[in-house]
Amino acid sequence: MDITTLLFEAGNLMLVGMISVFLFLGLLVIVVQTTAKYCPADIPPAATKKPNQQPTQQPVSNTLDPKLIAAITSAVQQYRDNK
């Protein structure tokens, strides 16, 4: 085969590949936009609250187990030492 023929075939193959990828991505964009248009996102229940309402805070309990606090503190200290 001649080098000119090989370059021509390589150019055709590259062109066909680029066109097919462009068409696939264009079709994908159209499908996603159509899906977004006809399937709207769910509205979270927090968005339906009245704007002047203040969220209520739960009281913090001070009855934490001292052994649990010591275990967490020890784990954090070991993590920091290993870094």
C-alpha cells in the first residue's frame, strides 16, 4: 500500500470517529434536557416552610458517658500522632 492511501484511510477513520462521537454526545444532551423538562426534580419539604418560622433546636443533653469521651479523645490523639 502507498503512504498516501494509508493517510487517506486514517483521515477517513478519524473523521468518521469524530463525527460519531459528536452525534452521540449531541443526542445525549438532547435526551438529558428532554428528561429534565418532563421529569422535574422533587421539591424538598423544607422549601414549603414559611420564611418567618425559626427552626426549633433540640436541647443538648449533658449526660455523656465519660468513658465514651475518653475513648474518642484517645482515638483522635492516636490519629493525629500517626499523621
